[in-house]
Amino acid sequence: MLPGRAISAFGDDVALVALMLRVYDQGLGPWSITGLLLCFAMPVVALAPLAGRLVDSVRFRRLAIATAVWQAACCAALAFAGPLWLTYVLVLALQAGTVVALPAWQALIPSIVQGEEVGSAVGASQAMTTVAAVAAPAVAGVAAGLLGYAAPLLIDAVTFLVLAAVAYAVRATRGSAARDDADATPGHTYSLRSDAFIWPVIVGLCILVLVGEVTNVVEVFLLRGPLGASATAFGLIAAVLAGAIVIGSVVAGRPASERTRARRAAAAALALGLGVALAGLAPALWVFAIAWAFVGATNGIVNVDASTLLLDRTPEPYRGRVLARVNAMVRGSTLGALVVGGAAATLSGSRETFIAAGMLMVLVAVVLLARIRQVNAVPEAAPRVLRG
């Protein structure tokens, strides 16, 4: 399952880079790129409720194979799409499959591994997809340059067919069992907010994404401007970040209690904010690289611990709906970060944006850590329902 998902994530990143290059080369301006990114993000936010219900009511294998084949067809059509509006429509259709497939695969992890192994699986998954994300831009650029823009999109189509084969091979399943359990307890439903332990972690994570990803917009200005990074150095800095994320993911994948994971996630978020602020204050490129490695490692820890807690504490019958909702919340935070980052790039300098973002992240982490410590007893992960 994990290599199959990593291969598919690699194909997705290849396709995104290729589409951005194609739109740019058509000379349609920055708003066209913005529109493309919105098409990638909006279905994940808008279709989350419907997607979650599908994931919890349809058997995994049927759903995963159907979405993979659908997305392969969308990528094949994108390879030969001409007008910009057709590209937008096909990207929306592609992401309509993603909004279903992503929680379906995420929710399956506890059906394959149990207990302390869930964290290891989540950490391994993040490590593999991070490595894939590093390799994808290079492959997309080379493939587009040598074979044209259709080639990277056809590569993505092939990775979806590989994912369909993986879904067929995986023996574990879920979906219909969740539906049967839910039907067996009429009048009850689950609310993510009812978990006083995990809800602050999820909200804190979304705020961290909103604040922290603002730096993605201005990072290139800081590195290429005041720090004088060459194009090669810029790429190496990205590799440093990715490598550190892999290390942090592996570390956080080790067995730990829920209390430990929650506190470690908050502490790592605090360190993450300090790392971002230090990167903004960096007087030289090597100092920025050290701070960025620190940011990557702590980012990996936060993501793995938060994801593991969410999987462990969400009742099985509602796992698809909860994961779809959280994915939508995180993606919505990313969209907000793009808007705020654009405004910050216009109104203030790159260093000031980094420092302000880092300090706000520290503040959020302190509040989150205090909230977690208020929870005196952490119950074992078990289905928790509220009477509807």
C-alpha cells in the first residue's frame, strides 16, 4: 500500500508541475496559475461531506479502484487538452476523485496495522511521499522538455493505474462494515468536536498551516534576494527541507502514547515557529539552511503525531467522514495562506514576513500546549458517539 501511494503522489506532483509550466508558457499571466491552483484545491474543500460518506459506506476496494481509473482517464484527457477552460474543468474532475481517494486510503491504515504500528505506518507514508515530492519536479521538467507537456500527464495516468492494481491486491477492506455499525446504533452520530483532546490539535494544526505556509509565497524572495542564493542553492535548500521532513517522520513513527504524541506535537510546533523566525533572521545562507532543516524535522513530527492521533481516536464507522473534513480544513488553510502570503509579499519584506509568521506560530503552539495540559486524563482510543 505505502509504495503504491507514494508512486501515485509522485505522479500527482509531476502532473501539477507540468500543468503549471504549460499554463505559464501559454503566456496567460499569474491569474491563470492562481486559477489552476484553485481548481486543485476547491474540490477537496467543497466535496468533503459527500466524499466522507462515500468512504464510510462503500467498500474500500470498489471505491479505490473506481477513483483510480477515473483519475487515470482525467490525466489522459488533460494530456491533450488545449483551451485553458478545458484544463480547469478536467483538473476539477481529477480532484473530485482525489477528495474521495485520499480519505479512503488514509482510513484503511488502521485496518491493516493496529496499535503502536499505526504511527510507524503514518511516518513511513509521509517519508515516502516526501521523497516522491523531491523527485517529481525534476522528472516533470525533463519529461516536458524532451517529450512535451503530454508526457508528464500520461506518466500520472500510469501511476493511477498502478494504484488501481494496488487497491485490487490489498486484502484489507472497510466501508460496508462501517455502514453496518452505524446502522446498528440509530440515533447516534460522532462529532470531532466532542473529543476535547484531538480537536484542539486539529484546530491548532490548521492555524499553523495558515500562518506557516505564508512563507511559501515569499521564500524565493528571501533566498534569491538578501541571501543571494543561486538557482542551484535554492534547489539544495528544498532538498534539505525534504530530507529533514523524512527524518522527523521516521522519529515520530516510533511507538508512543497518545499523551506523548499530543505534547510532542505541540512542542514540535513551538520549535517549528522558532525555526521559521530564525530563518527570517538568518544573516547568511548556511544559517538559513540549518534553520530550514530544523523546520523540516519538526514539521515531520507535527504531521505524523497529529495524523496518528486522529486515526487512533476516530471511531471506525466515522473515520472516512472525519478524515475528509480534516483534509478540507487543512486545504482551506492552505488557500488562506496563499492569499495572506500574497498580501504580505506586497505590504512587507520577506524577512519581516518570516519573522512575523514564526512568532505567530510560537504563540499558537504555546496556547495549544497549555490546552493539552488542561486535559488531565486521556481516555483510550475508542468509539465516542453523541446522541443525535
